[in-house]
Amino acid sequence: MSILKSLITGAALSVAVATSSIAAGVDLNASSTGLALQGYDPVAYFTEGAPTRGNWKITSTYNDATYRFASEDHKAAFEADPEAYLPQYGGYCAFGAAMGFKFDGDPNYWRVVDGELFLNISQDIQERWVTDIPGYIEKADTNWVTIEDKDPASLQ
């Protein structure tokens, strides 16, 4: 069963890597349509303390990606200072970046640390990431300099 689980996880990660570089460029994790954060509101992580789906009618485009918001107030806050709300590592998994890879960050596995939003790919990866958040952020920051502009598939 463990081998099967590993194969399925590997296949899922391959699909995540392949789809994450399609739209807005390899340094940003967005869908093939350019939708960032799978439609979740980036401001809500800071104001609501929870992942919140954005409204398709309330959007803003930043760096060729489309962001959705739960309210006009959230959209205004984002437009006033987008960098304050963007997920680190272009929305890719923070633990993956620490390991030198780019995997899709899941908006449901997140953490705000020192005023910055970090995503992880899954619950089990996030559980591992939280065991040494400062250490993994330091590794990810170092790695991001060399992997930011690389296609996720090239890092496999």
C-alpha cells in the first residue's frame, strides 16, 4: 500500500508541476486561465484569518494574474499594496521551495508568518513545514533566488 500511495502522490505532484507553470509564467503559480490562488481572496487570510473564496465579479489583475476578492474593501486594500497580500514564492508550496522544487500551493494549507502568507501543497507537508518554519523559510528564500524563473518541471 505504501508503494501505491507513493506512486499516486508522485503522479499528483507531476500534474501539479505541469499545470502550475502554464499561465502567468514560471515565477507565479496560476491556472491556465491566469487565476491565482484558485480563486481565493488573498486579503482574507490577513483580515478573516481563513481561506475565503473570492467573488468572480470582484477581481483585480496584478503581474498577469487575476485575483478574486470577497468584498470591494478587500479589492481596494489589495490594489493599494498588492505585495503585502501576495503569497510568498509566487504561491508555490513553501516547503517545496525549501527543498528546491515548485509545487502548487493549496490555498487551504496556509500560514501567515511575520506578516507574509505562505502556502503548502497538503496537510501532511504543512505538518512537516511547521516543525521548523524559520529554518524552512530561510532555505526557501535561498533557493527561490535560483528557482524563481525556472519551469517547475525542470526542477524534477
